[in-house]
Amino acid sequence: MASPAVAYARENQQRFLNELKDLLRIPSVSTTPEHKSDVQRAAEFVANDLRRIGMENVEIIHGKGHPLIYADWLHAAGKPTVLCYAHYDVQPPDPLDEWVSAPFEPTERNNNLYARGAVDDKGQLWLELKAIESLFKGHGGTLPINVKFILEGEEEVGGESIADYIRKQKAKLKADFALVCDTELFAPDLPTLCVGLRGLVYTEIEAVGPKTDLHSGMYGGAAPNPFFALIEIISKLKDAKGKVLIPGFYSKVKAPTAAELKAWKRLPFKEEHYRKTEVGSKVLTGEPGYSVLYRTWARPTLEVHGMPGGFTGEGAKTVIPARAKAKVSMRLVPNQNPDDILKRYKAFVKKLTPKGIETNIKVWSTGRACVVDTNNKYVKAATEALHEVFKKDTVFIRSGGSIPIVTDFQDVLRIPSVMMGFGLPDDNLHAPNEKFHIPNFYRGIESICLFFETLGR
């Protein structure tokens, strides 16, 4: 069935892309204080466009952190309500010397748009807005379903404001399902819905030894060294094969269903290609007996991300540091409770702490895993729309990452999320030369148009 919204979207592709470029030129890096006004500017840019295309009650909500944006259009009586989510903040562009073109000067090369935020998540936020604009234009100023937007500028720094807002504004954000465009296609030209995410517990262990930094010649052999304490502790959190050794860590782990495992086996996944091109290591590691996809999507893990402390400059300095830290996180799978895991982890770290050292654990963030039931009408309608655009059957995948907001939609608002993303595995999100494949930007707009039209029928 011909869609007037899709027709409008096709006529306006170039303008939509140019507008996205304008948004990408704003360096809305949420992690650094010097970009606070740029984040604000990006929020205003997005809010102004929401007003222009016909959304109502558009507001920029200021709180402790970067602003949230809310908007709605609620005149489709008796039709479902969607809550559209995306984020307009971006990661820092470093290391700058590895970019082929400047990170905040969007550049087209071989049908890709290169810029920081191109795919994560400004490009995907913009395709949500452009789909709504196309629907308004194609349907004489109305929409086939009711639409609410909640957009944030803090996703890359933990999203505290939105988590608070959702808890306080349950009635205002009430919807039947959420649309989240912040994921990717499993492979080029393969329509994909992400239906599972891992949870997260992110901590920092601080080990404190002597009262001040000491000379290792004078005191080595007598003074406790916080780095060795951390090495000792961390080496006992996980064995050489990748099994986490925290007592009771796996007791609640829920395995994927047989049908899911069978579907994963059919995915176009080549372990050797993944090892060489994506990971770039000599071998892959992890628990034996599980495939790579199983290990990264449905098994819990423990990783170390950095160990600040002591002397890290060029050259030599013989110092026993007074304190040292290790950033340690665990990815969780369905049925693992972050509070329970945290309690077990803290008790185990305490038990492993060697004498002469004190350890303190700071918790940066926690969140549950979630898996969306694919047997709901929203997932079915999304699958139909994707099939019409890509002319292929949709695959259901999980992601090893965590999107805390999706867990909040599930646990706080009690709604399922349709995670319909249009990035590609090699789009370099969070890395230099981030890109968005331009045809996927257009396909994303058309998919959402058809998705909402299907639900409206």
C-alpha cells in the first residue's frame, strides 16, 4: 500500500540530510563542562524542529544536568501511544589525529556521513523527527497514532536526569510502547530488532596503603603497595578461562530459549572475521562451551577498564603510591539482580583485601538486563514495516551493551521497547571516524513511517 508519508520523505531526503549536518556541527559533548552551552544549543535546535513540524507541548526541561526535551501530539483517539526516545549528546571526539575529516564538520564519503554523533545518536534521533514530519505532511497535519517524545542530553554520562524524570512523571509519559533508535543492524541490508540487553554494575575499587607516596628504595619490602593489593584482588575475581569467581554470581542466570539459540545460529556471523576485523586480536577469549554471540549477549562478565594511581608519566619514578584505583564493571543477564550482585561482589572484595590495605568501593551505575517478548503487536508491526523497506525477514538479536533507559521503560513505565536501530557494526561509535550509512538514514525514516501507519490501521 503506497504511503503518502514515505513519498514525502523521499522528496525531502536532501533537506533532511542537510538539517542533520547542522545538528552534527554542534559539539554537544556531555562529558566535558566546557561544552555545556553546546549541549544546550543542541537541545534548542531539536526542540525548535519539534515545534516546526507540528508537535505540541514542546518543552526543554532543566534539572541538575543537561536538559531533557518533551513533546507530544495526542489527537489519534482510540489509537496506541508511542514514547519515542533518542539522545542528542555525543562522546568526546578524541583521539583527534585519527579522524580523516574534522569530527564536527560532517563530511560525505562513499555514501557515508562522517561526524561525531552521526550514528550515535543524532542521526537516529533525526530520523525519528523526520519520520514524524513526513507523517504529518502525508496525513494532512495529523498522525496515525499518538506520539510522545522524551529526548536526553546525558546518555553518554549515565542519564541520571531522565531516570529521575521517568520515576516522577509516570502519568505524563504513559504510553503503550517505546521506540528506541540507538542500536544497529546485525549486518548491512539485514533488518534487525534488538530484543535483549545486558545489565550493568560499574564500580571503582580504591585501595589505600601508606599515608603518603613513599620512595620504593627506602620502603619497598616494608610498606604495603595498593597496586599489588588491587592486582591480587582482581586476579581472584575471575579465572583464566573467564569464569567469574564471586560466590553465587551465576545462581540466578537465566539462559536464552532453545528457539533463540537456534535463531542466533542462522545469523550471518563469521567468528574469524569478527576476531580479525572487529576485535583485532590473535585469539578470542571467554568461557569455553559457549559461542561468541552467546558469550557477548547472554552470559554475564567482569571486566577491568582502568587503574589510575601512582606514577604514569614518561620516564621513571620509584614510588609506592598511597592509594590506587581500579575501575571494574560487570555485565548482567536476565534474572540477575544488580543489588544482589553488588552485595556479593563487595563482600568478596573485602575478603580478598590483603593486610595493610583498606579498600572502598564506589558505585558509578547499576541497571538490570532486559529481554523483550517478541510476541507483541508492536514488534510484529515493526517487523512488517522493516520487511517492506528492506525486502527481507527481520532478525531478532540481543546486544551485549546496556541501555539503562530501556530497563526503566520496562520496570518503571511497564512498557515494552521496540529497539529499531539503523547503525552498522563498523560505524565506529565512540571511536574516530564515526559514520552513518546514508541509505540507512533514509530507510530508517521510511521504516518508522510504515510502522506507525501499520499501527494506525
